[in-house]
Amino acid sequence: MKGEFSGKKALVTGGTKGMGRAIALRLAEGGADVIAAAREIPPDFPLNSIAADVSSAEGTDRIIEYVKGVHGDLDILVNNVGGSKSPTGGYINHTDDEWHQMFELNLFGAVRLDRGFLPDMTRRGSGSIIHISSIQSHKPIYESTLAYAAAKAALNNYSKALSLEVGRHGVRVNVISPGFIETEAAGAYIRQIAEDKGISLDAARQGIIDFIGGIPLGRTGRPEEVAELAAFLASDRAAWITGVEYRIDGGTIQTL
């Protein structure tokens, strides 16, 4: 809806690539004044941005200071940053440091940014916070992403509790849990599998789909589809929606 975010100020973390980029551009298309935060900013990125590491307290402090200097208050906060760099091999290969890194990236960054921006939202009596989680919070892949899945499950629980606390102040908190979204990073992973196994890209992609339990809709998701859901939840169309997790996975998770 053109102009639905006119006058709104938004921050999207991990906002220069993949789902984050799609969300940032979608909010900007709707008229929002968007700042994207990421470790690295592409030289051709079209929106206002700040280079910072969300997985560190120093990085989140830098983002909070920058955004308040540019925007003042925020209307929309999308905590999109996340990912897994844990080794394969299950629990035995996850060290304390790797567990710590996964929680810093996938949980604590969002917690710190919420703590930085929520007081202004609650004082003003409005605001929308969206946490990007993962279907792995419900369907963990223990062989390779154990700590990541646990951190995302913690993010879901934290989000629900936060929504109960700040709802009375007019601030909404919701979660989006994507399934297999074919971002640039996912595409690179598919190509790597194809090269390593000497198979086609379609076969490599299908192998991943089969591994996660299938996708009833028969294809991978697109970043723009996640962005549309985020735009809906951030908008006044979702004014009575809070404390909810929305899975967008083509039907991969088949239970409530």
C-alpha cells in the first residue's frame, strides 16, 4: 500500500542482504524513512545505513546512538540479524565459545536493541517490533545448527514475554519464522553442494528440501515474500496483532 508508512521511522538489522534487504526496501517503498544496519554496507546500497556488528554490545550501542541521532524515536524495529556458523557433528562439537557466539548473534543483539529503543516507544504509546526467527526453533537440525536453533527458540519465548509486558503501552511485538528462503547466501550454499557432489543445482536444492522434511508448496521461498509479511505486521493493518509467531515456510512445519 503506497504511502502506508509515510512519516514512520524504521531500523532493519542485517538490512543490506537477503531477507533484511527485502524488508528494508519494502518499508521504504511504503514511505518509511529506513536505516539498515549490517557488518558491511555495499557501496551501491540505496538506503541510509550504518556498519556495525549486532552480535556485540559495542555494535548495538553504536547503532542505537546513530539511529537516535538521525531519527530520534523509532516507529518500527525489525531485528533480522541471525545465522549459524556452528560446526557439523552434533552437540559434541559445539564448544562454549560457539554456543556463546550463536546466542550473541541470534538473541542478545535483539535484546539489546529492544532495550535501547523500547523506552521511547512505550513513552510515546506506539511502536512495532518484529523479530526474525526460524522454523528451526521448532524443527532443529541437531547435526549442524543445534546452538542456532536453541537461540531462535529462546528468541521466540523472549518475544512472547516482551509482548505481554509492553502491550499495555501500545507497542506490538511479533515473530516471523521463515523456512527455506532462497537468499544469496542460500544460493551460494546450493552451488557449493552441487559442486562438491557433482550434481545439478536443482538436485542440490531438492536435497536440502528433502533434508528439512519437504515443502508442500513445492518450491523455496523468496525474500520478498518474507518482506510482505513483515510489512503487514509493521503496518496499522495489524494494529490488533501482538505476541504472535508467523511461520512462512511453504508448509514445512505441519503441526501447530
